[in-house]
Amino acid sequence: MFEQFRWDFRSPEERGDAGENIIYSALNKVRGRKALLPNCYIPVGQKGSTEIDMVFLHESGLYVIESKNYSGWIFGNEEQDHWTQCLRGKFHTTQKHSFYNPLLQNETHICALMELLKDDTIPYYSYVVFGNNCELKNIQLTSGRHHVTYALYLRKDIEYHAQCTGIQLSDEKMDSLYATLVNFTEASSWQREAHIKEVQSKQYPIIQPDGTWACPHCGGQLVRRVAQRGSRTGQTFWGCSNYPRCHFTYQE
């Protein structure tokens, strides 16, 4: 039965991450039949897996939640490949950091789930949840496919959304979905390590206050270079000025 599956998770305290604990606690209070599936490693073709911070299975649908526990000011829109985090630096300066668009990240998660479950009757909802210590500035959502909110308002937002959509999943459907997805919540150690290496390989440059790009590995300045050999011969890329001590590269 569904109720037996529902409590087969570690408590929020055991998971340790403060941001995820807040989200877990908020979702656990959402009214209606539900189940929480944290840290799902969903296969992506032959490329490995994609990690979903939280899959929230609710009678109103399947909520795919990406958690961003950032501080400072956050700028971005649906069309940008990267969003910007602005932090106050020394002497009234501002330090900018670039990070991958979390809406695009969540679209990848949803596509992986759709490929895994192969069920067109399931409604999917994309939620990107920021910590309460940041300030969202001019976040532009135009497609209607995504929701961006603070952890503080997550429960309220989802309950309002669920009230508007009504019950979309039967008890039998929820039981079936849970029985499938729970198998992906406990990834093996090698799967986790492979996923971490994949994420680390996709680090993005740090944008300095003067607009230049800095290496996320060593802090050196990034400079444009032209590939001299290999499949990318003639193409431009960003390379660390501290090469050969640092081998970080970034392809736009």
C-alpha cells in the first residue's frame, strides 16, 4: 500500500543539508495525499544520470523541485543559458557569479522522468526554490512552464496550485509511480561519484566586478584561445591564463 511506502525515507536531520531540510519540512505539511522522494538519480540515455533534488508526488501531479540555497541578488530569465548571483564585496564592490539556468536544468530533469515513466497522462510541474537569504530580482517567466519561489512560500504556492488543478492522479496511479521512482532514490556510491564528476566538469567562469572572467579552479583570468588540434581545431574557447598549471577550459 502507498502509506507503507511513504515513510521509507531518512529524516531531514539525517540528510544534513539545511536548504533541503527546509524544503522537506514544507512539503511534508502540504495537504493531500503525497510522497517525498529526495535525491533521485534518473538515467539519461547512455550519458549517465541526472540528479533531482526532490520529486514531490502529490495527488495533483508530479512536482520536480530544484533547490538553490544561494544568497545575494539573483537575476535571470527563461531564455538565458546562465543566471547571475551578485554579492556585496569589499569597499562597496559587487562580485558576480554565473550559474547554469535552473529552469533549463529542471527541464532536463522532467524530460528524463518522462522518458523513464513513459506516461502522457502525468502532469509535471517545474519548481525552482531559492533560500530565504537571497533576493530574486527581475526574474522573468514567460512560458508558464516554471515556478520560481522562496522556500518560505513553497508550501503556500504548491497548495494554491493544487487547489487550482484539483486531483489529477488516482491512488492506484500514485502507488505505481512511487513504486517505480523509489528505486532511484538510493544511488550506489559509484553512481554518486560519477554524477559529481560530471557536474564538476561543467563548472562555469566567475564574472568579476570589472566584467572579466575568472577561473573557478584557481582564480586566474580567462582568455580567449583558438584550438590548434583535435575535433575543435579553429574553434575559440576560454582557457585559464595559468596554463599549464591549470587546465580549466570553458566552451560557450
